[in-house]
Amino acid sequence: MSVLPPIDGALLPADVRQAPRADRERYQAALGFERQLVGELTKQLTATAGAPLREGPYAHLLGDAMADAVLAGGGIGLAHTIYEAG
């Protein structure tokens, strides 16, 4: 299981930044779920990629690196949707 790196508070959505600590922790949990989902999707993507990506020495790291990049770029919005539904 991957552990999310600490999130820069400035990168959190404004409504989450201003929320009580328990709400920020709930958002962090939702972000962890989004990370796991995106990680699984990117692993499946790399599994169907060409041989150089599938068989390279760092192929096992590619899915997680892609998932981290997606989240660093703002994610897919699932975490915030889960947060708002909570």
C-alpha cells in the first residue's frame, strides 16, 4: 500500500483549507482512496503498454509514478466529490 506524501496546505481546495481538522482529515482519506484508484488504473494501463514500458527495469514503478503525477496535477476530482458527500 502506498502512503501519500504530505500535502502542501496551499494546494488544498479553499473550502478544505478553511474546514476544521476532522474535515481536513476526511479529505486526506478521500484523497488516499483517489490515489489508490488512480494507481490501479495506471497499473492496468502500463500492463497493456508496449514491451519497453512493461519490461523495463523500472516498469513496476511506472503506475505509481503516473498516479502521483495525476494527483500532483490536481487529481481527477474524486476526492473532493467524496469530501463534499461526507
